[in-house]
Amino acid sequence: MVRAPSFDKNGLKKGAWSEEEDEKLRAYIQRYGHWNWRQLPKFAGLSRCGKSCRLRWKNYLQPNVKRGNYSKQEEELILKLHDGLGTKWSAMAEKLPGRTDNEIKNYWHSHLKKRAELYRKMNLASEKFPETASENVVSDSPSQQSSASYQLPANASRDESLISSDTDCSLSNSSETFSENVEDFWTKPFLVDHTSCSQDDFLSSLMEGEFTSSYYFYDGTEVFNQRMQ
DNA sequence: AATAAAACCAACCGCCATCAA
DNA sequence: ATTGATGGCGGTTGGTTTTAT
């Protein structure tokens, strides 16, 4: 999964980091901080370029870096942020404590991009065949119906490969599992349920007020109005 | 069991902004 | 005003693992 170690023309090591290198970098930064990335490897006894050290620290060694197991709320927030910010991964990372820009970017490309594209296709199909789409609206209440603009068209295949195996794990702050939600995913409108988002106050607060416009799907469909700060 | 394809993600690369000299 | 050093960002690559055939 990681690049095999090699050396560039300047004798600097590239590729996967060893535990020994990690320990050197961690120990140095914890003691002296990162005052100059370019100079740091020299003083830390590493045959790496400064950029490589910075990236390793930022994305892997830095304390409080969360790894894997994205919660539903985090996924929804990334989708929402991507809609508003585009590919400003570092800006997104600021809104997701413990997540790095690189990790968010990877997660987007490997998990969420396909889902977002699927939603977009569904919305386009709904516009093209509104009568078909309306037949498929599953709504428990009039208010939900009015706010839910996405629905799976009848002719859409249930390509469950679009749901990654990674997300099939238990949600970090919830007893419900993603597999339990797969059916909901395909039978209910894609809608953020604000009333049930009590697991993570921080993310909830972001979901409820930190943005400056409404949340739209890719075709411009407004999903819900969001007061942003 | 073997092989191919897809998924995943750590790490690299190049560009740009900022700042000090 | 210019130039070089540095940090940071986003796009992309490449190798491993997993899944499908």
C-alpha cells in the first residue's frame, strides 16, 4: 500500500517511512518543534526532504489525527463542504477535527465521489422523468416530502458496490451499523436528519449553522436551507 | 487456485503565496 | 521592485490489498 523505499539523486530517502524514522521525527518535533522544515531532517538525523517530513508529521504522526471509521455525520459534512467549497481540502479539514486534508481528499475520491455522482445522476433522472421519480418518493410526512429532493428512480440499479466496505463498520458514536442503514439509504430520501444528530455536538453545530448558503446537490437542487455564520 | 480488475491510501510532485533580504 | 527560501495546497501516482471472475 505504500511506496517502496528508494533514494533520489541527492541521496534522500523516498517512499514508505520506517518505524525508526517515525520515532526520530516524532521525538525531534516533540522536543524542539518544527521551526524549519527544510532544516529539520538534518538535525533530526533523517535522510528525508523537509516536505516529506512535514507531510508525515501532519498526516500521520501528529497527535489527535483520527484514522478510518468516518461517521455518518462526517460523511455528510464532507459532502456538504465539498458542495460549498469545492476541492478546498484544507478548509474542509478545519471543519473536521482530527481529519487531515489528505485523508479527506482520499476519502472523497474513494468513497464519496461516487455517491455524489450517483445523487447527481438521480437528480438529473428525476428532472428528465419527473412522473417516474414522483412515483418513487417515499416520505413519512409532508414536511419530509417537501424537503427531500433526491429519490432513487425506479429504473436505477441497486449498485451496492457504491457503498464502500469501509463504511460498513459500526459508526463511531452510534450503536447502529451502516449495514443496518443500507436499506434506508436506498429507500428513503437522502436527507440529513438534524433531529437525530445528537452523537457529536461539534459536528452537529457545524451542520446546523456554520455555512453561508444553502446546501445544494450538484444540479442545484436545494436539499435544506442552512443558516450559515 | 490462479489471474485480473478494482479499491484503497500513503506519499510524491509541481505550483503558488508569503515573507525576508 | 526583485529574488530566493520556505510552507502549504491540490492533483496525481504507485504499490498493496481485496474482490470478482
